[in-house]
Amino acid sequence: MKQSTFLAPTLRDVPSDAEVTSHQLMLRAGLIRQSTSGVYSLLPLGLKALKKVEAIVREEMNRAGAQEMLMPAIQQSELWKESGRWEAYGPELMRLHDRHGREFALGPTHEEVITTVVRDDVKTYKKLPMTLYQIQTKFRDERRPRFGVLRSREFLMKDAYSFDTSQEGLDESYNKMYEAYTNIFTRCGLDFRAVVADSGAMGGKDTHEFMVLSEIGEDTIAYSDSSSFAANIEIAPVNVEYETTNELLKEKELVNTPEKKSIDEVAEFLQVERQKLIKSILFIVDEKPVLVLVRGDHEVNDIKVKNLFDAQLVSLATEEETKKFLKTIPGYIGPVNIDGTIEVVADHAIGALVNGICGANKEDTHYVNVNMDRDFKVSQFADLRNIQEGDPSPDGKGTIRFKEGIEVGHVFKLGTRYSEAMGAMYLDENGKNKPMIMGCYGIGVTRTLAAIIEQFHDESGIIWPTSVTPFDVHIVPINMKQEEQKQLAEELYNELTEERLEVLIDDRPERPGVKFKDADLYGFPVRVTVGKKANEGVVELKVRKTGETLEVHKKDLLRTMKELLK
């Protein structure tokens, strides 16, 4: 490919709206251009790299025995209502109407569609197990699209779905996909972890996220410093034994705490540690008020609250809802003397708290010396807080540490969540109707591309791993007006291309400095500079990853190139 006619426009300055490195470099190196917020065009260079990632995904999925198909992006609302997700999925679901007023959605995922396809065409256990996948554009109306294609509203995704007749069969399908994902991200050169996670709006249990380690990751990984345990902070269980102190119970008292709302403000005002405070958070759980209590130095985990009640929707109470149910405003909420219709649940740490402090459900007022059973009741205790650095690892081995990660893949065991709701049944060996047991497996293909750039770059530009690089070799003749340089550059271009290497030749009439800056920005594995020794048939090779340079005669170029690209 000749660079003079190749659409890969470079930018010298970092775009002001690009917050993270991958977004900056994808814009600067001409991989993408923004169409509107969260929506991007992939230019030829970006598409070539994306196709490399896509090819790896396809190869590993096929190797695992999955069959590729393609489903429609537009999905009728009836399917989503049948599964119960039309309302539950939330505002991220892009809804639209056709000219006849019928409701549709732009697919963020395809559980409903694939379930109907298999339901209508697979009737017997003899056709199972089966795993189907597609690579297709998805749509999610992100509240705040950011970080370029890492969190966009339109993106390429690989989604796969397995159908089995038993839990053991599902376990086998799940393990095959887990291994395929491990192979995919390893082949992409990524430093990643597979962590225990929450299934969210997908439903189902037993799920892992594949997280690329990155400082700009929007997810936090809790991992043990002494074992293989790793989990998303959203779901990481807390395994701590809390000891009750021996202090005597004191009389409950009302104290004035003017304009002191936060835990830190109240603790400082009363000259106590945060551990003495009860943090009371009012949630609306499937339209019912629930008061959740955690210790002042802990954070409520709303995913754990949702799982405790097996709820569809969990949200923080608004100020209006707080006034309605507790007759006060956030900052002064507490469990003492509340309406009996409000259920109170607490994290295990609350059970060990003696002479605690909590809001009095009255503005500018708190209770001190509050004790459970005597002053308030708890309907049930559960693990309801986020795990913290320094906590013991849930597997009993080592201590918890944190790292940030970018989610690039997610595997779920859905069970019969969709097959029962949508009637995806099969006849077993005895002629009995049974629901298919499903799994779901997704990879963000465009997100994986951005994650690769996050891990592989330097101050000069991208450093592509050889497995996903758009071009293998960048030939840069210093002066195309110099006949010997031009002839040698074109000779090498033809030779390498015939050997099925992908080559970009910089045939532009630009200064050497401009060419070299662009070459470093693009970041292909090897740069071949054709310069003053062209008349001797000698060129300079530069390895982008290490910066190593070496002079090579043209007769040795192909052999050297193949060694470097290994």
C-alpha cells in the first residue's frame, strides 16, 4: 500500500476531548474519526487492525466448536417483553418505532433472538449441545460515552450462546469458551486477568470477566497477593470475622450536628473514628423501601443488595423518596424509630458494633450510643459491603490488593433464565419436554483494540503486537526523488509483498523528520529506512518495540524480517 494514497491522516496535537492514551493515539494516528458523541468511523488503518483482532476471535471460536451466524440488529419489543427485559434493561436500550408504530430496539445483545432461533429449529436432545456465535455491531445508549471506543454507543462485539441438556454439559461449554477467551487475549498480547464477576442485566449465575490491566480501567479488580483469587470489586465476597468489644452499653442520646451530613464530617465533629458510625442508605428495591446499614468506614455494594433480594431493579432513594419514607433528608438517616413497613438489613460488621452513632431521621441531629436490638431491629444480616484493600482474601490465602482493569470479555452461565421464559424446550431421551440450559459469552472487539493500544504504546505512538498490527513493515525511503532510493524501496516492497507480508511504503515527498514521526506514531513492528547506502543495497531496520537498529543487505532482508516478526 502506498502511503501517498492511503487514508490515515495524522494529527500532531493531542485532541482536547481525548482523555486517555488509546483515544488520543487512535485519533492522532488516523485510526478513527468521531461522527457524534460515542459514535466513530473506523478509517482504513483502524479497520485493518480491528480485522486482525476479529480474525483471532473467529479462529479460536471455530476451534472451540462454535458455529458462526448473523442475527438482525433490529429486534422487536415482543421478544424483550417475553423475556422480561424490556423495562428491566434500562435506558441504555435504544428503542425506536417503525412507520406502523411497532416498537423495536437496536440490539445491545442477542439472548432473546438466539433463544427464539434455537427454540423454533431445535426440538430434540440429538441436536445438542450447540454453540452459536456472531460478530456484529451493537448499540447501547451510554449515559456518558467516553474514552473513545472504550465506552461508545456503537461498537463491534462477538457474542456466543451455548445450549445444553445438563448442568454438566453447560460446565463443559463454559470451560471451552473460557479457554478460547484465554487463547484470544493471549494471542492479542494482552496482560489480563479472568475475574469472578456479576452477571448484571444478563441474568444467570457463575460468571467471569476478562480484564485487561490498565490504570484507566473503569473496573476495580480485587486480587489476593498470595493466591490465584481475583474478582470484580462489585462481587468480591468479604470474609471477615468481626469481634464485639467489651465496652458497657451506654444510654442513647440525641446530639446536635449542624450541617454535618457525611461520615467524615460527623466523625470529625464528634471526635470519633469512622468505625463507630452506622452508614444508613435508603434503597428502592423493586419499588419497596429498604434501609441498608454498613459501618462508617465501609461502602455499600448495591450489587450485593440486589442479589440479596433477587431483585430486578435497585436504586438509591431520591431526596423526595427519603422525605416520603423517613421524613428527613439524606445525611441524617438512621434505623431508630422508623416505620415498620421499611425493611432494615445490615452488613455483618453492624452486628459487632457497640455504642454506635447514626442519623436520627431529623435534620442536623444524630444519635450516639445506639445499640442493635435495644434501639433498632435488623431483619437479616448479609455481606453487603465492598471488599477493601487489606481485607483477608476470601479463599483464606493472603491479603486483598486492588488493580484497575478494562473489561474486554465476559462469560455467563445463564441456566434456564431465557429458555424457560421463552419456551426453548427439547425432547429428552424419554420423550419429556425440558428447558435448554444456556450460556452466554461476549467479547468487545473494538474495546479490545483500544485496550491493546493502552498497553502497547510509548511517548512517540503505538507499538503494535505482531499478531494484530495493521502492517508488518513500514518502508521509508528518505528521498523519493533520488532514483536509487526509489528503485530499492519499490524492489523491497514488491519482494516482501510477494512473501505475503503486509507492507506500507511512504512514497510521500515529505521531509525525513515528518516521515519518521509518522512511522513511530503508526507503530508497525519493523521500519525499513532506505537512505544513503541504497546504491550498495543496504538498508536500516528499526524494531519499533525495542528501538534496536541494524543494517541489512537486501539479499538478507526477508530472512531477517521473518526472524524479527516472530
